[in-house]
Amino acid sequence: MSIAISDLPGMQKTDIDRLQNLGITNIQQLLVMGKNKQDRELLAQKMGVSPRYVHKWFALADLARLPSVGVEYCGLILHSGIISVAQLSQCNAPQLQKQILRLQVANLRRRDLCPSFSLVQSWIQEAKQDKDSNRFKA
């Protein structure tokens, strides 16, 4: 299943259009086009945007490619300080859930929106099993 660039959280229409003009319509294409820092910076230059945006999109795409994470949780994980599948695979589940809970309470004042411990564990387990987790380093 291919995830469209437009499905990534926080994507602006102008940025989606710029990516599409470069032939990038899904996250797999973004991951291939930005496989290293130099490629991501070149992509940012071609688009006329700050490299930090491309690095953020790349991190979201990397996380979203895990089925248990997808576009639903990639932004939450990124805002919790995890920027790649490789980094997620090294996380401690109780510590990560605590980070996410703090983020949810601080920003939304809602504890009940925090993903379950078993879901956080499944993200980490899936990241550990991911054959590409060492391929993409942010």
C-alpha cells in the first residue's frame, strides 16, 4: 500500500504541489529521493524551501511506512523526539509512552488520547523487525 504525500500530517498544498511537480507523489518516492542528508538538501533547494521542512517530511514518511504507525501516529512520534524508524527501534516502551503522555497532556490537556502501552510496544517491535530501519538515517 502506497501512502500519498498529501496524507502526511501538516503538509501544505503548495508543498504537495511542488513535490508532485518533481514526480514525488507518495512516501516511498520521497524516501528514495531523500535517502541521505545531501539529497534532502538538494531537494529543498529544487523546491525553494528550507531544508528543515524536507527533513521533517522525510522523518514523517520514514515513520509512517510502518503499518502500526502510519499517518495516524507518525506526527505524534516525531513530536515526541523520535525522528526515524531506526531510532524508534532503540526506544524503551515505558519511557516512550511517558514522553507521549506528557506531550498529549501539555498540548491537548487530554490523557485519554495517549496510545496504549501495547500499541507503543508494537511500534517498537515493528521498527526492530523492519529490514530498512538502518537504511534511512535522518
